[in-house]
Amino acid sequence: MPKFAGIVPPLCTPFHDDFSVDTDSLRRHVEVQLDAGVHGVFVLGSSSEVAFLPDAQRRVVVETTVEQVAGRVPVLAGCIDMTTLRVAEHIRAAEAAGADAVVVTAPYYTRTHVAEIDRHFRLLHERTSLPIVAYDIPVAVHTKLDGAMVLDLAADGVLAGLKDSSGDEAAFRAVLLGKRERGLDAFAVFTGSELLVDAALAMGADGAVPGLGNVDPVGYVLVHDHFKAGNLAAARREQERLLKLFLITSVAPPSRMGRGSAGLGAFKAAMKMRGFIDNAVMAPPQLPLDDEELLRIKELLVEAGLL
């Protein structure tokens, strides 16, 4: 069985008005997640606005989360940077903070070959005793992780898991098939999709890392628990409710702001409305949602039974 499985939300990073990390809100949000029954938490990913955080703030996020979780569930820490030696520095910080695993993308900005991406993961494995989870997010790093490479790295003990946010469901299923055929039972495969958790579990995924879990962690735990109990109809109904809730991420139009800002801004606005965090501030230069957009998000939360 994989060491990591189930619902592992990628936590948003709350900020004060001066863009410093709001550790009180972060601690409160961790408790919201744990009370919902999540099986782990992931910090310093896309939902954490990791690309916007200086190294000192990254350390604050991991240290605060690890301290608050206090061993109740695994804490996965994103160690995301452009190249191997830079990532290795983040891994050392995650180790020092007490993270249970690290999450790593392919190198980016630089143009790399699959052989170099393979070497990237192997070199990092040599430098840490922590489990490494590969993060497949081509929309951000502009490289799709090769499925055969991922499975080889898993077979060699280099990778402990995969978070697939590629949106390529055929490739995702091929990895799940390869995992089963090669007997890689300890290799954890997660979907990063908020919208297909029930389908991913049906394909054999070990869990999900849903950004919308910041807003409704109970909903995703229900999808997981219904599926594991064999109540597929209930899992489907809950997933379909979450599908409608996900409309909050498209309230702000692409003519006004980036899709990342619209999605994360919606998550944070909803988290504030639900009392999970004190402030919906986004890291600069991302734009905030306007009053009309916030009103629409509130309406969608009411429709979802969350307010």
C-alpha cells in the first residue's frame, strides 16, 4: 500500500495586507482541513502561490504547517524551482522543517530532455531521505512528464508518488495501468483534478489533491469515503455538486485577469466568507476580485449549501 493516499488538499497561503504570511489564519485553516477528515496536506504548490513566495516565506509556511499538524497527517512540501541544485536547497529546508515528503516538478525555464528530467529526479533522490512525489503540471513548467520515465523512477525507488495535474486523462490512466502491471503497489498516484476525483478513483488512483478542497474539504472526503464504501452513486452526486461549486473559479473574466488569479482569488474569497482565513489578499502582481465577482461567489457558496 502507498504511504500517501486519500484526499490531500493543496493549501492556500493566507496573507496580511502587507503580503506577509498570516500564520494565525494558516493554523486555523489547517484545523479546518483536519476536522474535515483529510488524509494529508500539501503546502507550497500552485494553490499556495509558491511561485510568488520568497524563500523565507516558503520556510514560514512549511514550519507553521508542520507545527500545527503535529504528526496527525502527512505534510507534503513543494520544493519547486527551475533547476536541480535550486530544488535541492528547498528540499533541505523542508527536511529541517519536518516535512514528511517533498513534491518536485520537472525543471523549467531551461529546455530539458527526458534524460535530463530523469537525472533531475535521481540526483535529488540521492540528496534526501524524504519520499519524492513528482508533480506533473505542464501548464506551469511547459514539460509533460513521460509516463514510462515516471514508472521507471518508481520501480527504482526514486519516486514515491505522482501528482498528475496535466489534464491528460489517457496518459494518467496509462500510468495507473503500468503501476498495476509492474506491481508498484507502494507508488502513490494522485489526480490533481477537482472535477474527476470519483472517476480517478475508479481508474485506480490512490487519491486526489484538489485545490477546491480549500473551500469544501468535507465534500472531497465524502467523495473518497463514498467510493471506498462502494456507494458509487453517492460519490457521483457529491462530485457533481463540487463540479457546480467549481464555477467560482471562472467568475472573474479572462479579459480582466489571469486564470490563476481568478481561480486562487475565488478560493481565498470563499475561504474568507466561510471563516477559514481572515483576508483574501493575493501575492503581487495578481489582481483582486471586484465586488460584483465576490457577490457571485457568495451566491455559488449559498447554492452549494456552504453558507
